[in-house]
Amino acid sequence: MQTLTVGLKERSYPIHIGSGLLDQAALLQHAVPRKRVAIISNTTVAPLYLEKLKHTLQSIGVSSVDIILPDGEEYKNSAMLNLIYDALLNNRCERSTPLIALGGGVIGDMTGFAAATYLRGVPFIQIPTTLLAQVDSSVGGKTGINHPLGKNMIGAFYQPQLVLADTDTLNTLPDNELSAGIAEVIKYGLIRDLPFLEWLEQNIDKLLARDTAALQYAIARSCQNKAEVVAADERESGERALLNLGHTFGHAIESGMGYGNWLHGEGVAAGTVMAADLSQRLGWISAQDVERIRKLFARAGLPVVAPDLGVDKYLELMGLDKKVEGGRMRFVLLKQVGCAVVYGDVPAELLQQTLEACVHD
């Protein structure tokens, strides 16, 4: 097991990464001081891992309220959030009752937002079961739900007490979801960690083959990168925005195609290729750099061509991005491979060229 720390002074918390962690009650004990928790999961993950987690909690005298939601990005909405509130209230969950998110990014984001808002804030534990959640969404305290007009537009910054990333849960992950998680892993190399990007180019096949050592290394390296960024800029006033490489385009793809039709990591992959194309048009990176990026995502089994929503639809959806400031779109782009910047002075004609060049029906 490896343990990293997200350094936020009195709100610092550990990220435990390793095999068999769901069986280790000692890792959870300090974060569940009372004798009851609420576990939020979904119809896919609960049959696989809920009983194991409950057995571990029972070994230290902790019972649980179980809240099982439908599985899918299309259910990351206010109606499902209200189902969580209903269960918490009906079971008289108190301010000292921790909420445990057992699942992928959707469950983590929704549980975190419920924890931030129920009784004005209750403790929160992340047990991510997808690669994307283990390397990205479970760390850093971004929580929220989607709105029909935009992804993650309603939420809160609310840090967990603990992140427990059991790599054994990746054994049951479908191949396309494993690839979706690799998209976020590649992102860290592109924005701030060129040696890691080079390692990924050498080891992408090991990740796809679910090599345990390679996965644990990639998860730990990704979490270390994210922990450093979050510690420096918790509420995304500066450097943390760089973690959104590819997300402005990617969120537009997810929204435009209908939530759940493209996985988040798939949108990020195609969106990052678009961001690289735009970076090239600005004269910052070369055509060879763009091809290098496209090739790595393709090797990971990810889409490198975006759906053709139409230029106007892309512009409309990207205008709802959280990085919009003063009515002006801002993009995370690559000054060079391994170094990203937030940039708000993209000429309209270059953006249109990227939107036309990177899509298909």
C-alpha cells in the first residue's frame, strides 16, 4: 500500500492506494468514530463490493444505511440527489454520520455534494471503484450534479476525510471504463509531468492489460500530481484550472450527445486532441506534437475524433463552461508538451478552424 497526503492544513487527508484495502478496517476506523454510516452506491457496484465493505465495517461495530442509485451519468441530477436526502432523513442520519461513496465519479460527486449540504455538512469518505475516480475525481473535493444546460454546474468544494483506492476493484471494470480512466492519467503527463507522459508511452499496454504494478504506479503518480495542485489552489483560482485540459471541449461533447452516451474520459480524450489542435494553430506546439498526443489516446482505446455537433452548438455549450470569465471563454492549452496554460485570447477564426477540423458525424 502507498499513502499520499492532500495537504490542506487542518483539513489534510490521506489517499491510500493498494490491493485488498476494502478488507482493512483499520484504514477506515479513525474516519468513522460513531457506530453508523450511510453508504451510497449504484446498481452496478453494490452487488460487487457492498457486502465486503459492510462486513469490514461490522468488524469494528459499525452498521450502515445503504442507498443504491441507478448507474450512469444521466442519473447525476437533482432528482437522484433528493433520493439521497430522503434516505438520510428517513433514517435520521445525524451530523456525525459519515457518508461513504462506493463507486465511480458519479457516485463520488453526488455523495460529496450531499455531504456538503445535508445538515450543512457531514463527514465524507471516498472509496472510488473506477480508474477515473481513483486518479482524479475522488481527490480534491470537487462535488456536484449536472444540469440539463451544463455538466457539473451545481456543486461545492468539499473535501473528504479519506480516499481509499482499492486497486482490486479495477478487476471488474469494463474495458471502455478502464480506457476512460487512462484519459485522465494522460492528462497529468501533458499538463505538468513530461517524464510521466514518457513512462505512459512506454507502459500503456501494461495498463490496458491491468498489470497491477503499472496500475498502482499510474494511480499514485496521478494522485501525487493532483494533490500538489489542490494543495496550491484548492478552489481553482489559478493553477487548478490546468486540470481541465480537454474538458471545455469534452464537457460540450458530453452535454451535446446527451449525458451517458459518451463516457467522461472519452469526451476528455477527444477534447484534449481538440485542445492540442488549437494549441498548434496558436503556434505553440508542432503538428508532430499533436500527432504524438493523438496516437497515445488512440493506443489507449479512446476516441480521437469528436462528434459533429455543429460549430454553433459547440460554441453555445462551451459558453456555459465554468472557466468563462467576463463573458469570455478561457481554454486550457499546451504551451509545450508537459506544460499547460489557461488562455482567454483565442482568435475566433482559429477556434472555428479547430471545431471544423476535429469533428465527424
